[in-house]
Amino acid sequence: MSDAAVPLSAPQKALRKLGLVRDIDLALHLPLRYEDETRIVRLTDARHGEVVQVEGEVTHQEVVYRPRRQLLVTLNDGSDSAVLRFFNFYPSQQKQMAVGTRVRARGELRGGLAGLTLMHPTVRAAGGTLPEALTPVYPTVAALPQAYLRKAVLAGLAGAELSETIAPAFLNEIADLSAWDLRRALTFLHRPTPDVSLAQLEDHSHPAWQRLKTEELLAQQLSQLQSRRARERLRAPPLQAGPDGLPGRLLAVLPFQLTSAQQRVAQEIGHDIGRTQPMHRLLQGDVGSGKTVVAALAATTAIDAGWQCALMAPTEILAEQHFAKLVDWLAPLLAPLGKRVAWLTGSQKKKQRTEMLAAIESGQAALVVGTHAIIQSQVRFQRLGLALIDEQHRFGVEQRLELRRKLQGDAAPSGGSEPCSGGAWGSATLEPHLLMMSATPIPRTLAMSYYADLEVSTIDELPPGRTPVVTKLVAAHRRAEVIERIAAQIAQGRQVYWVCPLIEESEALDLRNATETHAELGSALPGQEIGLLHSRLPPAEKKEVMQRFVGGELPVLVSTTVIEVGVDVPNASLMVIEHAERFGLSQLHQLRGRVGRGTAASACVLLYSPPEGGRLGETARARLKAMVETNDGFEIARRDLEIRGPGEFLGARQSGAALLRFADLAQDAPLLEWARRVAPRLLDEAAPLAQRHVDRWLGGRADYLKA
Ligand code: ADP
Ligand code: MG
């Protein structure tokens, strides 16, 4: 390509890096703020603390050395004088501001005993025309000067194809935005007239902003709807159990009855996987609500229908737990059929792995449990009918897509994107049904926007007999009392988790901390064996420690956050989290969910230590407060979203590049409702326009929304 021959300049490279490639990308790169260079004020009229532009004659110039080297230039505009103060300056500037010249200076005006000062103002020669529009200041990087970026943006705006894609009939349903078509809105936002209310620009309530947000939300809804419809055209194997089939036999051997919520979601899932369209469903339910058994029921349905099922979990420990439980439940049912449960992780011995791979390829492995090792290319399923992903938020979009591709095995073109976006789907291509599980429920606004393409089943009831976990905040200096409490729990035959702080900067520190706590508890609790679990342990040792804790041999388990998800030890009744202020809210809630799984009264102690001499930060306090106030996973998720905002909440990996840039779900719910309403009609009545709209807004990123 000719592109490769011409080396890019530094600003050009920076543009690419910022994703500002197409005209439309540039046109949609909006200013952070504006500077008003349209008028010149008199010094006597100017307000202190504001950025002002003044023009006058230089009456004095000197370099002083106290308290540090600086250039002081006095400027008189006829109404008053002010000192322009520069700490870094060049000889050329001294020349530019020689005594007697007239200059225009712009900067923040400060009052004070010594008179008026402008700190580090920008200075140019006086005279010259004043701009008619506010000057935009764009988000940028060092290699990309504002002036260059401004020109590029204006060129992009001029070149971009911005014809109307939304018929007025639709627009009028939301507000009268048809007067503000996209071109007018963008032109205005890049070059607003000085009479505009800056407040309206800042809080994004100006019609130009409303129009932009409306368009963005519509693009998102359209794209989700397109992928939903594309999926409806895909085919999946209909999975139905025969009479007296495996699901019924599983229910018969379970030591408990399903809750009515479990029954309901199992039915929803059963209905979906019985269809010839691939299921795309999220099963959400608080920690401990019993998602695993619901997944197992779906798996037995698939197996009964003659298909394979895969269960992927984010960590080895969790995969291991699932494996143990599912083998327990299913192995006796599968054995008479000549089938088994297989196990696949990265740390597996080669011999075992080869054996598992063969069982998967031959179809003998009816259920495969593992980590992301499952999606590696050597793994070939004979016929994968159902894919289950536990703790789905821990996986990236790519990994989910990869699992869905597994049904086609290696026969599918590996370079292609997901089946439903390409032209490859047709009667020949089957997709597995997909069930994702999560203990972090998706708040409603997010479900409506980012996950509009997803069906959601919710387990909103805990199995009977659980006692709610009592959560206590304890300052770190009361650590000794906490250790006494541990002793009391052990005396009652209960078990305890102690989770060590997350030290992001250093895995080594992390480790030292866990090791020290381990030793400390060892000497404080003589005669008790304390387990230690951290990420550096070889998998075999991790497994052993975990097994001994599960088996009740270890009364206390000190751990870094490797136990975060899914671990199930009903006898554990106390969870201590050290430096709880460093954890995220969902993470704290997940950790707390490790206790209160049995019938014993359980507690969660959040040890916190404010930074030396200070107090906890505001968000840390909000998180800890939420933990004490509620045990409800939905409420926790809602507050987490409030504290972090959707970008952080979803995580970059989750959302791909498709996060909303302009719309704010908390503020723009009415616009979102509108977009949801009109998207299907637009797609039905004006498909080419709808497509143009999606391309314009999402470019190559639309795929990410479909995973
Ligand atoms: P999660 O939804 O967090 O994945 P699990 O599936 O691990 O929860 O279930 C938590 C515990 O509750 C497990 O020990 C499981 O066997 C048990 N359990 C699940 N459903 C029921 C039920 N209906 N009655 C009693 N115990 C149940
Ligand atoms: Mg689970």
C-alpha cells in the first residue's frame, strides 16, 4: 500500500493512536472546553480568577532572580496595569514584549497586594481580527499540538459524510431535534458562537449535545438489534431431554430441592435451548444463589440430546470446584452411557491432557470443565451443543467469541470474525447455545444499553436456611480482637478465611504480606494449622491447600484474592478482609459471599486502615458503607455503578471500544428509551439509512457489541 511508503509525521502518528483516522472520527472528537478569545476586556472590568484577554502597551520589563528566576512584564491597557509573570521564557519572548510594543495577552487574572498579575499568559502581537467563535480546546497528547488538531478536526468536519439518517418523524418523538441535524450540531460544538451559554455546553443539555447523544444511543441500539436478528437467522441444535432423561435423574439424586427461582430460570433456559436458534442468555444471581445446579441441568439436557457441553471458569480453583461437584453429581449418571466428565486446564500434565483431548474429540467426554484452556485451538469437540461460561464478566469478548466458534471446530475459517457478522452463516453453520453466568447483576440501564442483545434470567432468591452475613467495619489497630474472634469460631468447629490486601504495584509485597499474616496467625493460634494460598504457589499445591480447607482439615485459610470467585465451603463462617478499602465493591461482595453458605450465623469483618495521618478517600468510604448497609447483590451492583460509572463497571475488556462517549446513562434514560423504541422501526422501514447510521458511529467496532 502507498501508506507504507510515506512515513507518518509525529502528529499524524498521534492522530492514529487516538483513533482519529476517518473524517467522521475527527468530526466526533469534541472539545473538552472552550476559550473565549472573541473579546478583549479592560483590566478594570475584568474579574479576578477568570481567564481574560487584554491588550495594551508594555511599559516595563525585567528579569528578577528572587524567589526564583522569572520574567516580569508590565502591561498597561489604559484602564490599569498588570504584571505578566513567566517562570520559563525564551529570549524571543523578551523581544516580543519589548518596552513600547503593544501586545495581546491571555491568562488567568489574579489580584493581590502587589497588584494584578497574569500567570504565564499566552502573548501575541496586538491588533488583528478577533475570532467570531469560541476557541475549542481538544483532548490531545503531547505530540499533537492543539493548532494542528484544530485544523485536522475542521478538515474532518468538512469532509465527513453527515447526511441525515433519522427521519423527522422519529426525531420529533423525542424533542424537536430535527432542526439540529448532525452537521449543524457538530459544527456548532466545534465552533460555538460566543453568545452560547457555556453552562449548557458543559452540562451537555444544549440541543446540539442532545442530538449527538441521541444519535449515539441509536447507533448502539441499532447495532445490538442487528446482531440479535443475525443470531435469529443462525441455527443451533435443538436440545431436549427425552422422557425419563438425565435432567430428571439428576434432580432425583440432588440432596436438595430447587428453589422456585431456580425452577423458573431452568425452565427459561430449557425453553431456549430447545429451539433451533442459538441461546444467548445471561444467568444472574447473587453469590450462593445456586447457579451451578441450574447450569448442570442444562448440561444434562444437552448430553441427553446427544451433544457435548463445555463449562469454562476464570480460575483453576473455581474450575476445579465445579469439576469436583459435577463429577459427583453426573459421573454415576454418565457411566452407564459410556460417557464421562473431562477436565482441562493449562497446568495439566501432558499425558492427562492428551487423554482428555482424545475424549473430547471422540465425544466420550460429554461434559468438559476447565479454564480458558478449553478455547485453545488443539481442543476439538466432536459436537459441542452448549457452552457455559461462569463468572462471565471475568472473560474478555474475544474469549467468549472463541468458545462460540468451537462448534465449527477447525473447519471454520480461523481468520473470520464471529459467524454472525460475516456472510458465512447459512444452513451449514451451527452455533452452540451460550449461557453466561454472573454474580454481578447488570443494573437496568446497562442491561438496556450494553446488553440489549442478551436475554437475562435472574435467580432472585437464596436457598432456604441461609443466615444473612453480618458485616462489620473494624479499624486495623483492633486486629487483636479480630484474631480472638477467629479463635472463638475455631472452637465451635467453624472455619475462617483471611484475605490479604491487594498490592497492585508489587506481587512480591503481596506475597510478603500474606506470608507475614500467615505466620502471625500461626503464633496467635497455637496448635492450629493455618493454610496459605497465593498466586505464586504451583497449581498442585494450591489444589492441595484448597482440598484440605474444603475437607475441614485446615481451620483457617490465609489467601490473596485467588479465592475471590465461586469457592464453596459451607462450614466457613467468618471472612476477614484486610485493607478492605483497597478492594472494589463487587469484589468485596463476592468475597463476602464465601461465607454464610451453611446454616451457621456468619460474619464478614472489613479491616481498614486510613493512609497515614489522613482519612479514607470518598469512594473507599462509599464502598465500605455500601457493604455494611446491604447484602443484596442487586443493590451492590447499583451502587457500584454509581461509584464507578459504566466504563469502569463494565471493564474495558468487556465493552470493547464500544463504550458510550457522549451519552450518560444516568442522565439520558429518556433518550435511551427513545432509541430502544425507534431502532426496530428504523431497521424495518429504512434499513439502508440505519446501516449508514451504524457504520458512521461504530465503524469497525460494532462486532464488539455482539459478543
Ligand atoms: P453460585 O450461584 O454462587 O454459583 P452455587 O451454585 O455454588 O452458587 O451454590 C451455592 C451452594 O448452594 C452450593 O453448595 C449448592 O450445592 C447449594 N445449593 C444450590 N441450590 C440449592 C438449593 N435449592 N437448596 C439448597 N442448597 C442449594
Ligand atoms: Mg458460582
